[in-house]
Amino acid sequence: MTELQTEERASIAPILRAHGLTRVFGEGATRVEACAGVDVEVRPGELLVIRGRSGSGKTTLLNMLAAVDRPTSGSVWLGDAELSAASEDELVRIRRDRIGFVFQGFGLIPVLSAAENVELPLRLLGVPAAEREQRVARALGDVDLTQHAAQRPPEMSGGQQQRVGIARAIISEPEVLFADEPTGQLDSITAGAIMELLVTLVHDRGTAAVVTTHDPVLVARADRVLELHDGHVVSEVSGVGVRSAG
């Protein structure tokens, strides 16, 4: 990404923002502060990578940003909706309608074909059959799996299964895409191809994306990188340089 592109994106209002996110588990001697006062902003068309060693708090942070877990303190906003204050029913609707997920373990239903796995979110949204068929075909084309639509997950490679997972995540046109170690079960060549696919989809569609990883190959393709250590942000890297967390 060029410096001009970075500056243009910085002028766009963030779609996802969080302030002072803290998550504490346990009490007394067993108390663990998994995240400590983290601030995050993500803009449309931006791929943010959260990296750190195992136990650094990156998955905890991702879960709070994705409305999977509630912070002990702090706030999370998706557009004008405050996720950290929403009811459980509201969070279910937000996760269904406005958020996409890509899982490390693919998360596909083995008895369904690739097309049926991708179609599932649209069924939950009540999208008419004819429109579902068109959107599934387009999504499978976007991830280069048109010829594999009828195959079931056990008949596909790991890379192909993850492509199905990405197609399923983008089929409902979410505002933010979340991926927790999406290439953790893939070899380095396949992982690189999956990351290139994510980058292309994010930039082409204008979707915001938050990805956790410790893979340097994936980190190198991010628009911005947030590094965590023991629940604290220790650095932030973007197209305009590095700033240390205060």
C-alpha cells in the first residue's frame, strides 16, 4: 500500500472502534488481566493484524471486538451500535447481520457441499432462493472455487476448505470480517495464498478485517499491525511508520 492510500484511508471514519478495553479472568491469586486498556480503530477497506505470542491476549481482544465476549471495562462500537452495552438478543442479530467470521479449524459442516455451507448464512437471513443461488455462485467465484461447489469438506484440501470458510464469511456482506489464526492449519505456501485472498477481498469490497496471527508472512501483508504483550499494546505499525504505545 502506498503512503497516499494510507493517508486516504486514515481520513475515513472508523467502522469499528474500541476504547479502554480490559478483560479480567478470575479473582485474587488466580486473577489474570488478559487485556489492559486497549484502544482500537478499524476503517472500511483496512486489514488490521493483531499479533503476539501465545497468551498475549490477541484472541481475547478479537473476541471482545467481535461481540463474542464482553469486556470487564471499556467500550466497543460497530458503527453507531455500542456492542459492549447491547443485550444478548441484539448481539445475536449484530453477529448474524453485520459481522463475518473465519475460523482456524474451518468450521464447515461436513455433510453439506461447499455451496450449501456458503449458503447457510443467507438461509438464516431469510434470503429468497433465487438470490441465494446467485450470491453463492458469486462468492465461490471470488475465492476461485466455482468448480468445487458440489464437493463436501472431507473431499477438499485444507486450503480449499478455508476458501469455503472465507466465502461463507463474506456471503452476507458484513461490515467487519474477523479471523482468528486463519492459516494456522495450513502450510506456508497455502497460507500465503489465503492471506493474499483476504487482502484482495478486503480492499476490493471495502470491508474492514481484523486478523490474529503470529505468522510474519501474514503480518507483512497487513495494512496495520497491532502488537500485544501480556494484554498491553506495545507497538502499532502502519504504512506511515511505527508509534510506541504510551
